[in-house]
Amino acid sequence: MTRALLTRNIISILGVTLFLLMSSGCGFHLRGNSELSNQLPELFVQSDNPNAAIVSELNRWLRSANVSLSESAQTTLTISDIKREKRTIAYDSRGKTALYELTLSLSIDVTQKTGKTLLEPTAIQARQPYNYNETDASAKDEEQALLEREMNAAMAIRIIRHLEKLSFKR
């Protein structure tokens, strides 16, 4: 039975991965990609943890939106207080963890070199629950890694949407 559950979990993970790959090739584009680069052609992304996965993911999304990333840019996006948490939110009948919740939280603000603040510090958070079965620990580790990548992408899109709103105020 353990082998069947492991196989089913692996097939589920592969199915989600295949769906994500197919949807990325179907012509889907982030709303406003071309407009963002026209309104914000250059940006400096600063972080207290520049190697964090969310910063790398955001930089990837910005580059795909044709935004030039440069330390000499007039506008700076600061990402701070990046926190990843994993907590138990449900137990099974034996008192073992049955459900975890992953949380990614951070704060962003946007300033210009002139000292003008375009966006006051704003907290952003993403949460994702997932089932846990200790007999399928390796498959669940893969599922957690996939969920973390999805959360990073979702957070990057949310940050870009904040930037899109600011472009009209500039």
C-alpha cells in the first residue's frame, strides 16, 4: 500500500508539473508585461537576503517583462523581512501531523533616488496547506518544494502588480 501511495503522489506531482509547463507554453503572459517595461524601464531590487528564492523568482519575472535590473536605476524596490514558516494545522487520530501550512511573508517598499516614496512598506503573505503522511516523506518533500516554487511565483506576480499600480502615479 505504501508503494501505491508513493506512486500516486509522484504521478500527482508530475501531473501538476506537466500542467504548469503546458500552460507556460500556451501563450499565457503576465497581464501588463509590455506596459510595465514602458512605465518602469529600469529598477534596482534590493533585499536583506539577495539569495532568497523569492528574490531570484521576482528578478526572473521582471526580466521577462523587459525591465532592466540595475543598481543605478532611479527606482528601488526593497524586499525585507522574508520569512518562511511551516506549521502543523491538523493531526491524525494517532496525534501525528496530518496537515501542514507553508507561509511566505515579506515586506516591500518602493523609493526613488530623489528620496520620494512611491510605496510605503507593505506586507505581503502567501499561505499554502498540504497533507502529510509520514510513510511518504520523500514524495511529500518533493510536494513541499513544488508548493514553495508556486508560492514564490505567486508572490512575484503580486509584487509586479503593486509595481504596475505605481506606474500610474509617477
